[in-house]
Amino acid sequence: MTASFIRPDVRRIAGYTPGEQPQESGWIKLNTNENPYPPSPRVVAALREAVEGRLNIYPDPLARRFAAKAGELFGLDPDWVLPANGSDENLTILMRTFVDPGELIAYPYPSYILYETLADLQGAAHERLPLREDWSWDHAAVRNVIERAKLVFVPNPNSPSGNRWSDDDLLKLVPPRGVLVVDEAYGDFCDSPHRGELLRAAGGERIVLTRTLSKSYSLAGVRMGFAVARPELIAEMRKVKDSYNCDSLSLAAGLAALDDQGWMQEHAGRIRRTRARLTARLRELGFAVVDSQANFVWATRADGRHREIYEDLKARRVLVRYMHFPDARAGGGSVDGLRITVGTDAEIDRLLEALSEILASATDS
Ligand SMILES: Cc1ncc(COP(=O)(O)O)c(C=O)c1O
């Protein structure tokens, strides 16, 4: 009965389902792209200090110190930065700032399905932009949708594939009557670092970049991210956020994490090295693996046994992400595969050992 009080846009959708988060220990957890390494020791010290500080007082609603630090890393003034409770909050703020009910958002498919859930909640329409089988863009095929879209969301590097598209590709995706959101959740894992160059390109005035501290700074448990764009856009987005969207502890941790670039770079480098080893070994085991610029790899097999392998790994307490994207190909074909987070070397050794056993027992039977 109470269902009749619920907005139809909410009632009609299933809601976004995040990856499994087992709360007990003993798992090799390679399913939600967390960083396997702890955050900088400076983060722990800053948190301790913040806990002993003034928790009875509201935090700075504009998160000015954090915005100044994040801006500095991009060579930009603080008014180019909107700090938020993780990237996901900035994605919600973007939707609420730019998209009226009935307007269109678009995003590549397969990619991050949350964009679609957020559009549903806003009463907006969404269209999926098909990619070629090698994950490249067919710009002529998507132009018609881009021309009608208010917001286009593009994760770069993409998830689940891990590939990174060029700035030229991205500039072609800026909608003529809207804004391109480049979701750079995995940007720090790219071989060549980039920080805001796109915003300075012709067309960059209608681009918003989003970054998170969940991945490269090992702070998924804290919830801290930020958007970077021209101050005119950021000022409007700021009106939409909650007054105190970043709490004192997240701000203290986030600031200390950004302040320790050496720690972040060292661990991102480790992850890149483990990623290369994982990719090579998975290929030897018969998987096709996309060259990844992120902290995960997308692995598929010609025999299509992805779900089975996921289950067999889970039985050995190794958790990877089985992903299935219906209607991802022209003509209606689906795409599925395994998205595997790059863990520590020891975790990846365990995964590879388990995979070798699973594949050997499949050959025997
Ligand atoms: C493409 C992409 N964007 C955003 C996020 C969410 O980041 P956050 O933890 O900052 O909300 C994720 C998390 O997995 C992601 O894969």
C-alpha cells in the first residue's frame, strides 16, 4: 500500500548493485578495484589528529584547503574544484545540476552502469553508445545521440575494459548542447600521467573531470573525490551539493593523502608492474586480455566459461567480478567476462595458482 507514495521513477528501477563486499576476512578480494596497499602513514596521523580535534564543530562547507591542494595538483585555482563524498556523489550532483526530467544522457556501453541508475532517478532518458569489439569509438555511429544529449559520461580509463581513449576521441564526444563528464576514477594508473590537459583544449570549457581517492590513494573506506572544471560550472554544481558533503575526517584524510604524492606514485607504480605480470600470465593461460591502463584487467575466453571460472574461484575464496552486458553488440549479442582487480603480488600469485588448477581440472574432465 505504501508503494503508492513512492515516486514511480524510484519504484520502477531495481537500484544499482555494487560488487560483493564480504565482511569476514580470509578472502582474496579482487572484485571492486580497491587498492591492496594501505594509505599513506600521513593519512593515519591526520585522522588521529582530526579525531582528537573538534568533531563537535561542522567542517568547512567549501572544503577550501582540500580544493586548494587538489587544484594545485592540476595547476588550477581552487574555484576549479568541487570536493565531494566520493566520485559517485559528484556524478549525482552533475545529474541534478544539468539534466531536467525527460532530457537525455548518454554513456559508452559496456561501462559504468551507475550512470543509467542516476538518470532513472532523475527521470531522465538514457542511451547507450555502442563501442566496437576492440573498445574503440565509431564516432559516426554515435554522433546522432551525442547531438541530442545533455550530459555524456565517459569513464577514462574505461571500466570494465581498462583501455584509455585519446583526448581526440573525447573531444569528439562533447555534446553540442551539453557537457562531457570524463570519469577519471582510474586516471592515476595510466602509464603517462595526465592532469587536466583536456580542460585546456578547445572544447574543454564544457568538460568536467571527476577524480576519486578511493583507488589510487587507497581510501575507498573514507569516501572522498573531487570534480575539476571551469569555475562557472563548478559554481553551479556547488549549489546542488549538501552543505556539509565532506565530513571532517574525510577532509583530513583526503588532504593528507593528496599531500603525499610520493606514496601514491610508488604504489601506483607497483600496481602497474603487477598488472603487466598478471596480463602476461593470463594470456599464457588462454585468456584474451585488453591492455589495461587501470588497476584491473578485463579477461575473456573463447570457450566462454567466465561464470563457471568465477564460481570456481569463489569456492577457493578468491573473489573476482563476473560481468555480463546484454545487447552490447550491434545485432543484440551480449558481452561477458571477468574483471580482475590488480592486487598485491602475493594475491595475484594465489589467483593465478587457483586459475591454473581450475583450468587443468577442466582439461582433465
Ligand atoms: C568508473 C567509476 N567511476 C566512479 C566510481 C566510484 O568512485 P567513488 O568510490 O569515488 O565513489 C567507480 C568505482 O568503482 C568507478 O568504477
